[in-house]
Amino acid sequence: MGDLMSVNSKVDTTKGLLEVPGLDVASQFAWKIRLLRINDKSLALASLSGWERNANDEYRKISKVMRIVGTSNLPPRRPHVGKSDKYDVYEMIGDNARLLFFYDKTARVVVCTNSYEKNSSTDQGTAFGLCERLRQEYVKWPPQQRIP
Amino acid sequence: MSIQPDKEPSLDEILKSFDAAPAVTDADLMRLADANRKLDEDPAFLTEVQEAMVANQLRAALETSGESQVSLAKRWGKTRQYVSKLLSEKLTNYTLETITYAAYYLGLRVSVKVHRPGEVVVVKSAARIAGGYYSSVRPLKPLGLPTTATLSTPSSFECLTLLNYDSPAGDAEKRPLAA
């Protein structure tokens, strides 16, 4: 019991990984697709929810790319996935919507972090910078925090 | 809050950006789950996914081979524009013959399997060793090995062996093929 308590005390329950609601397991057999949650909020989940509600074509395209990423051992190429020139982070490409992610090769997880939209106030460099910074934070998490 | 592109944000800035994210309600989650299930039951969407995956595999194979689209088109007896359209997914309603020929000229084979929802198709290489058949999950590099496909479920052993992401060809799991 004492051991369990000490393990649990190291886990910050306000951050972790979320499943993509309704995404079939068969669409994730190469990589599990997960959404990064910090402070009980998820930028990626909020974006997916927003696209589903207000931009269904974008949601459909990002969902398609999500399935391609989840079933491809190697990172897919353009026009579906782009890679940052500067960092080891990627983007799923819709029409204007972009969902940024990185690979956790140890846990076989694709971690979706944040998003941006072309022609919006956030540019690609800023979004990739945030994704990279989130990746750096994520790798510092204890393993039990990274359970997909 | 704005984050400068040339400067990676501080932890404090990251936390603020998450705090500012809109809350997602249970109703939103239910709607998202429902939307994903509907997509998986939409044959037009499933076709889009399959077409994109085939084109992605052909692009990857061409890149790995180092051959140009012009050279591939010449060997295949097609125009460069045709090959470009096929690889960039601008050519739709192509036939099984088309992708079989494209794969053939890239030194690959196409295997089409019909399976139940929730199952996945795993590509394995097969070899006859010491009087018995042994199989291994196809190594990611190099492409172009003779392959067969088998039905499997996501929780099965075949899928688990696929997790040998970086294993070289010789280290792949070896075990008897199912009868």
C-alpha cells in the first residue's frame, strides 16, 4: 500500500494523455494517437472539437490524416504530413487546419499537442515552437504519466 | 497570449496557453466520438483513406529507391504527368491494375485483403528455413522484399511483433507460419 501511495504521489493527475474520442483501435495499430493534456486542458482536443463543430471539412481531413499516421510505421509524407525543418515535430495537414504532433517511439504513441490555422494570428513557426517545447516537457514526465 | 516564433515559449507561457484553451464538455466528447464512428461507417471516407495510404506507400517506395518520377514513367510506359498525378493523389478512380503496375515497377507487390471492421492487415515476409516455413514482420528498410499479408486483430501477436520499429531485418521475430 505504501509503495502504491508513493507511486501515485509522483503522478500529477492534471496532466497526461487523452484518447481521441471514437477513434477505432484498428486505426492506431502502428501508433496510438493521443492528445496531450496539461492543467486538465487539451489544446488538441479543443481544436478537434472546434473543427468538428464549425469546420466539418477540416475535421474530416484531419481525421483522415490521423488514420494514415496511426497505421503507418514511418511518418507519412506530404500532402498529409509535414515536418518541421528545425525540430523533430510534425503537422497533420487539412485545408487550413494543422494539428501538430510528435512521436514517442518508446511508448509507440503519437502525441498531438496543439494546432494552428493558416491565415490566422498564429504562424507555423510559432506552432512548431510550442509543439517542440511541449515535447521537451513531455519527455521529462515520469513513465507512469506517459501511459497512453 | 502571443508566443514569439524565434523563441521557444517558457513553461509559464505554455501553462497560460493551456489555461486559455476552451473547456471541452462531455457533450463535446460524445459528439466527437459519434463523428468518428460515422466516418468509419462512411464508404466514401474509407475510400479516401485507402487511396491516400496507397499513394503514400508508393511515394515512400519511390523516395527510398532514389528513382525519379521521369525514370519510373519511362520504364512503365506512362507520362511523367500521369505518375505525378497518381503519387500526388490527383488521379482518382484508378484501377487495381494501375496500382499493381506502379508497385511492380517499384519492385513491390500489392496484396488486397477484405476483412471485418476492427481487424488490421499485417504485412509479413516469409522464408523457408531448415525445412519449415518461418515468417517475420517485414522490416521497414529495405522496401521491396517479397511479402504476403495476413488477417489479424489489433490485440494479436502479429500486431505486437509489428512494434519492432527499428529492428534490422535479421532480428525480426521468427516463428512458424500458421497453417
